[in-house]
Amino acid sequence: NTEKTLILIKPDAVKNSQIGKILEMYEKNNFNILAMKMIWMNEKLAAKHYEEHIGKEFYTRLVDFMTSGRLVAAVLQGEDIINRVRKLHGCTDPSKAEAGTIRQLFATDKTHNVVHASDCPETANKEIHIFFSEAEIFDN
Ligand code: CMP
């Protein structure tokens, strides 16, 4: 079941020069990168992307962080990619993330947690189209 997912390499990872290491882990896992760009989120874009978290206790922290610097957005494609990327990223809370996962290796805490990935096909479809037009996605 070939799927697409959206990933974000968050501002903490960009500031800490970890873009290359994270992309390398995707490539080593044979995740196909179909689209990629660098963007700086504003509050409006953050609210669109994190719609389901509006009003939650951590929302302001989350948006302040996500708008604090530039980030990398990419579309990855592969067999069962949504689950495989989430597994590679590890638990949202890095202190609970499995050894060898991206968050265990690079993340600081639940807010500064280095990467985002879509959690299901419906979310993936929504999130991909927040950041990319169809013409920007090289569907090979
Ligand atoms: P992400 O995968 O980008 O999607 C939602 C984000 O909300 C999540 O990663 C975390 O960075 C953040 N988040 C979730 N729960 C908490 C929490 N309890 N405290 C702070 N941030 C959180």
C-alpha cells in the first residue's frame, strides 16, 4: 500500500544543523522524497496545520516554537510510509522515544522535538496540500 506523508524538520533541528542527518535517515530507509522546500510558518499557517490542537494547553508553546525560525517541509512516499516514518521519528516525548529514533537522538522535549509527521492518510492528504501544490509534487 503505497502512501504519501508530510514531514517537517522543525526550527530546532534547522538551527542545530541536523537537516542533513535527518534526510540521510529517510534515504537510508528508502523513503522516496517527492517534494521539499524551506518555509517560515506564520500563525495562520500554524493554525491550519495544527487545527486539531487549537485550544489545548500546549498550543501557544507549539505555535511560538513552530514560528520561531525556518523549517523544512517534505513529502515522502513509500509502502506503509505513514507508520514507518512515525516509527523512525519515535515518541512525541523524546524521553520516552526508543533508542535510535530521530527524537531519541536529537530532540530536547515535547515542544522541541525536531520532526513532525502526518498520523493517518486523511491527515497526510490535508497536510501535504497545506504546504505543496500538486505541481510541486514529483509523483514518480
Ligand atoms: P507534532 O508531531 O508536530 O504534532 C503536534 C505537536 O504538538 C507535537 O508534535 C508536539 O511537538 C506538540 N505537543 C504535543 N503534546 C504536547 C505537550 N504535552 N506539550 C508540548 N507540546 C506538545
